[in-house]
Amino acid sequence: MDNLNDIPFSILDLAPVVEGSTPTQAFKNMVALAGHAEALGYKRYWLAEHHNMPGVASSATAVLIAHVANHTKTIRVGSGGIMLPNHSPLVIAEQFGTLESIFSGRIDLGLGRAPGTDPMTSRALRRDSGVSARDFPELVAELAMYLSNSDSAVKAHPGAGTNVPLWLLASSTYSATLAAELGLPFAFASHFAPDELDHAISVYRRHFRPSLTLAKPYVMVGVPLIAADSDRESQRQATSTYQKFLGLVRGKPGQLRPPVDNMTEVWSEFEAQSVRSRLAIAIIGGAETCKAKMTALLERTGADEFIFVSDFYDFKDRLKSFEILASLKNSRGQNAVLKGAELSV
């Protein structure tokens, strides 16, 4: 991609629950944002599986995908991602086969190998299955088999033959290598773990093997976004995101807090460095600042698609953030044909 007009923009949503609110309101906001994104020309709306996090309501990911797809018409809807070691591949094939059967041609299945939670909750999710992240390649292969026209004795009904598009998600080079070997599109979680972004993309492109799914590498880059009317206002709004990551650094995740005027009263210097390192590629600013930062990130990564995570305490500010982002490109960009990629991507 040569410029921002040529690259699709997408949204990753965790159905955030702000302080003093409820999951019910988070789901209403989710549906409103998805419809808004569709009207603005965004390509995908993905939801991410997390557990035991009071500020994240996207734990029943497949259910929410159905809810969003039912309230939209054209935008692709999917997982970013399903944490596959938490689940039976057959069950995931049945769930996403069902989704694809209802919302034909609009469903994506992004897969991760992390638990999406803390070790104690991970054990509760998996019970005594003995499955771990080490089994990820086998789990992906089994899932792909269920979604294909395999002659396996066990079949996913629905699911078999739907060939729901698979993506591999990663915050390191492990899944980058696997995605390359399998010829699958690859999404990097640089919205919270940017350290290995460049290396992972390099590994993926260098080792990519063309497949029936994809003719050449396809890279989606996760980006934190805080766009506002001015640089000053965006910096203030970003303090809600800073406090969210500060809770993770302290091992005390919570609901999304309102902005503050002075973060130095909230975090230590060490904590500030830790949070800022996780948000190293964040796009924070007014329209012109955001455009400059995104152009630089595109030149750096050569990404085929950006997927944005935007957390705001006030939902109206979140909607406006995505409006500002969409205004930075013309309509041609969102409808660009993805050269070298199959229509399923």
C-alpha cells in the first residue's frame, strides 16, 4: 500500500465497560459503533475474547459477533480473536459455521494462542483438558479440517464446507511463522505489545508460502487510537487508556476510568514507562497529527490493513474518534481492491 487512501481501516472492540456503567450499556454501544463504522466505510469489526476482566465484556465472543452482524449489513464481522486453546476446535467450527451460514460472506475467524486471561482463570476455562498454547498448530489444523470438506469421520454441522476465513493473531514471532507456513493472513497485536512488530512482519513475509487461501502475504497491524479535535484534547482523553494499562501493569484490571488532568498524580515514573512502552505506536492527536503518525507507521510496516482500538470514557468521544480517522481518507481508500489476496480476506 502506498498511502492511507489505499489501506483499509478496521475496528477491534473489547466491549469496554466504563466505570459506573454495565455490560448491557457496553453492548448497546458496541452495536451503535458497528453501525457507525459501517456507514463510515470501515472494512471489519472484530471482537476479542477476554475473561475475568471487569472492564471487558467480550468474553462470549461468538454470541457478540452474531449480535453485531444482525445489526449491520455489509461490514465484515469476526474475532480478533478466539483464544483457541480455551476451546474445542469442533465447537468453534460449529459456532463459526453457524455464523457463516446465517451471515454468508461476512464472517472472519481470527485465532490466538494466549489464554486471554490470568493463569487461574485459564485453568477454570480449560478444566482438566491438558491443552495448552504448545498445541496451537494442531488445534488450528483440526479446526481448518472441520471447516473444510474433509472426509473426517467427525464433522461440524454446520461448519463443514463453509471455509470460514482463518487469520492468525500474534504478539510475537511464533504465530507469524505459523501463519507464513500455512499461507494465512496475519494480524499483529501491536496495540498492546509493539516490541516485536517489525521482526514479526519480517519473519512472516520472508517465510510466507502461497496457499489456496492467499497468494501473497497479508499483514494487519493493531493500532491504539485516540483522535480528538486537538492534540491537547487527545492527550487528556488518552489518560483513560493510560489508566486501563496501568491497571494491567499493577495486576488489577478494572473498568475504564474517566480522563484526568495530571497522570503524574496517578502513576510512578516506572509505571509510566511501562504503560508508554505498551502504547509505543499509539496514534494520539488531532486530525493532522494522526494523519502524520499513521503515514509514518504505514511507511515503516508496509501494512495491508490497520485495525484500531479506541477507548474513551465518553462514548460520544469514541464515535468522534473514528469519524476523525475516517475523514483522513477519501471513499476510494475504503473500497480499494486488495491486490494479491483472495476475496475471503
